[in-house]
Amino acid sequence: LAGGSMASKAGAAKKASKKDLDDGEEPLQAVLLADSFKKRLAPISYTTPKILLPVCNVPIIEYTLELLVTAGVKDLYIVCSAHADKIQEYCSTSPSCQQFTVNILNVPGCKSIGEALREVDARGKIRGDFILVSGDVVSNIKLAPALAAHKHRREEEKNKDAILTMVFKTSPPEKRRRLFDEDDLAIFLSAETGQLMQYQTMTSKGASVEVSRFDANSTIQARYDLEYAHACVCSPEALCLFTDEFDWQDLHNDFVPGVLYSEILSYQIHTHIVTDGYSGRVTSLNSFGSVISDVIHRWAYPFVPDVNLFCDSTFQYTHPFLYKENNVSLAQTASIGRDVLIGSGTSIGEEAVVERSTIGRDCTIGAGSVISGSIVFAGVKIGAGVQITDAIICEDVTIHDKANITQNCILGGGVIIGKGVELAPDSRVTWAGRPKEGDDQDDCFGDDEEEAEGGGEVLESDEKVVGKGGKGRLWKPADDEKQALLGKLVMKETGFDEEGVCGEGSEDDTDDENCGGGKPTFEEEVYDIVRRGIMEEVKIDNICMEVNGRKFAHDRSFGDCAAILVPAMFGTLPVTKSRKVAFEGANKLIEAWTPLIKKFARSVADQKQTIVSIEDFVIKEEWKALKLMAPILKSMYDADLLEDTAIINWAGEAEDRDAQGVALAAECKALVEYLEEEDEDDDEDDDDE
């Protein structure tokens, strides 16, 4: 061991020469691990590479690539074994990949992070400090400060033993997703330097620190409020260590303890802790749904659908937590709830219902079908009267009329479900076969009949499962696939209601990042500021200052603020059955708080977002019969809070959205016609002049 360690340092020193470290022209490199080397997403990953699974209709890798772009990475190495051909094909056409010099390192048969990094070391391409990241990460954390801190330790402080800087994000224990051991960390670090001293999984007996850790550190912090952000800054010595210590397979279980507890090695691991930002990783069925919900709820801003950073998307934020691309066909009586994303080319039939779900591109949803809490990939065909609840429907699946896909079901790519079939909860149906013998690495599965037969498995449909004319059979996990059964799909609700408290959301409140007794959300904070300000008659400038503070802290838009403060304002109205009294009260509020609203409902887009938020107020049970939408909009128009263009555009889009939008637009028909006539008169006057 001693000889190997000395060789590690000698080899690393040769690779990481001072010229390489100090040369400012050297492009920043990154290693992206395309495989997780576990089988927690089987059988979804039988046909789709994990890093190409869709998060809000965007392959996960796109979010990871954007994370690396913001860090300044120029030279990218993607290490993959499973589905290497599909990953190569995707990267060759992805505009995001054009921002880097991309190198695909295909490592057939690779079964661990250790093997992958040994292969990277053997290629001899890494010339200096680099970023190591998993390819299934959605994060808006800034990595540049962690990189700068790492370089400062090595170059300015001359600490060449500092070979790894792990990025952690603060996360209270009650908000932690602790499905697997590596998710439940207790770490001990030097309070002075941030050096990692001890790293362990929390047990039922708690965590303890060795007394010897105090020998070189007078103060050690014990932290149980941190989550690994799935990214770290490495020096080449880290690769050499993996090469020399050939039995090290995992970063968390082998490399980190091996460095920390070695009596021979002098290498150090440091931490970089961030308190703001979002970081999520798709490691299981449960985290798949959670990360999608977080993106929909705008935790990962600016990586949200309507910013349209990825894949030529055309999403519009047409309603609170409702995103719709261009070229979507919605029947007049279709009902679209909150927390919904719909891809281009999708059509939704009469009286169909979609809520808390993402729908991929080019899907068809038949009349009367109900989709709730589900992830639907691209190209899915759903017949009439189908029920889908808390399920994942993979690409190119066909579900015939009146089928019932119940909780926690998965339909793998290409599966066909016959008419009237009801799947039992937790059923997983696949058509693809398992990997061939001798090729048993993470997610490396045959997806055609020849490959499956080569592995000893013949693809045959089970009509008892998929029905007459169906295609597929029940998936039964192999011994190394049983972790895929842990955790259920939970598409979390917004978690915010009109009283400014957490809603029902997930059954497991401790897993809900908006609830669980933790930090208030942006929506809750702004709602409380405005409501309290109105009730206590706080000065408008003071309210504005507080709301602006929340806006900048959460990196939100003016429209996001206006869409909360206007309903909060109307929420202070006393309930009445008189339309006249209700409108008089609303009008007084508008007059009194016009200066505040003007500060946030600035552009036409902000105003449209504000109008959409007013919908939720006027359709409440206590106000619905009074038909307040038109008089409120007219009053706000007269107060110069809303432009005619915003009202006209909202009405046109509302008619295309859902039954609620159609009804409210009809209520405002006279107002819209009046505004359109005013526009025409203004145009004629301009022509006369």
C-alpha cells in the first residue's frame, strides 16, 4: 500500500505540473458520468439511457450541460457504457453539446465509478483540475466559486494535498429525501478550513466523531443539514488514486473514506457549502417525480420550461404552474389543472382531464380520459375513457380505450395495453429484454428480440397482463434490480393555498420541499407580506421594499410578484352575497394599492400573468356567483394598471386553454369588444393625422 501511494503522488505530480495548473489559457475540463452504475430505474432504462430521460420534456443531460456551461467548462468527457450509441447520437446533434469540445469515452462492461475513472486516467486526457459531475443532475448552483476555492488552496496556499472539493448544499433534515444510505449523511469538518474530517451515513444510534480528529483541529463542526450536490472539483491525483487502489469502486463508500481514514496518505478533501440554489438528482422513481415537480414549481430557476433554454422548446407560462408549448390542441371541454406541462403536437380530447402531470410531445389523449400525477413520455397514444394515476408511461406506448393504469405502474417503451385492461398497483410492464450474459452493467439492456434471445430471454407478450392485442409482460426484478422497487412516484402539488400555508401535497410531508415545517416558499412570503401590509396599513414603499427583497432572494420576475400580490389583496375582502358591495370593495382596494401594483405589473406579459392569477380568486366558491372578473379588469384598466393589449391577449388565450378560461372570457366579452373598438378608433385617428 505504501509503495502504491508513493507512486500515486509521483504520477499525479507529473500530470498536474505547475505549468498546467497556472496556465490561464488551459481550457477547463469536466468529466460527466452518464451511468449511475445502479439499476434503480429499471425497467424504464431498458430502452432509454438514464441521462436522456425527460425532465419536463427535456433530457436530463441538458440541465447538467447548462450547469457546466455556467461554470466555464470548455472540454467535456462523457463516460458511458450503457446505451453508448444512443448517447453518441444525441450528443452529435444537440446544440448544447456544441458549446464544448465533447469526447465520448465508451467503456463497455464498466460496472462502477471506480472503473470509469480508471479508464479516464488511462486515456491521459486530463491535464489539470477538473469538475466531476453525474449526468442526471438538475442544478442551478454556481460551481465557479468552488473551483476558485480549490485552485486557491492548491496554488496560493501551496497545499498540493488538497485533491478534492465536494460541493454540498444546506438542506434541513426534515426536507431531506432519505431513500438510500448515501442520501442521509452526517459529516464533520474543520470549522477553520472546511476540510472534511469524517463522513458517514447516519444510523439509528446517531453519528460519532473520532477523538483523534481534534489533534490538528481545535474546532470541528458536526453537520446534519447538508446534501451532496452531486458535483466536485478534482485534481488529477484523484484519478491516480482510483488507478492505484483498484478495489475502490465508489466515490462515497470507498474513495472518501479511503482518503480520510488512511494512515499513509496525506491527501485532503475539502468542502464547499452553498446556502442558495437548487440541486436534485434522478436516482429513483421517487426522485424522478420530485425533480420534475421542483422544476415545474420553479425551484431550479432559470432552468424552468418557459425560459426555453433547451431543445427548441416553445413553452409559455399560461397559468400558475401550467406550461404549454405551441401547436397544442385542447378540446373546448378539456380540463387542465395546475402543475401541468404539455408538449408540442399533443392533442387532448373532449372532457379529458389532466392534472399534476407532464405530457410529452406528439401525444394523443382521447375523450374522457383522466391523467393525474403521471409522467407521459413523447409519442404516447391514449384512447378514450382511460384512467392513469401516479404512473410513468414511456415513449411510444399505446393504451386502448377504457384501460386503467393504477398507482405506481410503469409501462416501458413500446408497450401496448389492450382495451379495458386494468393493471394492479405497482405493476411494471416491459417489452424490452434484460442484458445479455457477460454484459451486465447498469442499464445496458437489449431492446430488440435478437439481443434478448442472446441473453437467454425470449420476448413474449402475456395476454393476461396486457390484454388482447397487447404487447408486453410483467417485469420481475433480478437480485441486483430490487432497489428499483424502493420509493413511489409522487408528483408533488404546489403546496400553497389561499391562506398562505402548505397544502395537502404529498402524503409524506417530510419529503415535500415546500412543506415539512421548513423555510417558507417565495409564494408564502410574498402573500404574507402583502396581506399583513394591507391589514395593518403598512406604507406602500415599505411593502414594495419587502417584496423586492423576496424577488431578488428567489430570483423571480416582476410578473411572479404581481401574480401573488393582487390575489392577496383581493383576499382581504369580506365575503358578501351582493355583487355591488363586492365590486365596491374591490374597487377601493384597487384605488388604494394602485402604486404598489404598478411597480410589479409592468409589462404586458406581467399583466397577463396577473390576470391569470385573478382567475383563481373570482372562481372561488364564495365569489363565483358574483361574476367579478369583468368589473375587476375594467377597474384595473381605468386605473392604468392593465393595458388593453394584455386583456385582449388574455381573453384570446383563455378561450384556448380550458373550460374555466372559456367561461371567464365569455364573461368579459363586452369589455374585450369595447377595447378592440377603442383600438380601431385610435388607429383611424392616427391615420387621419
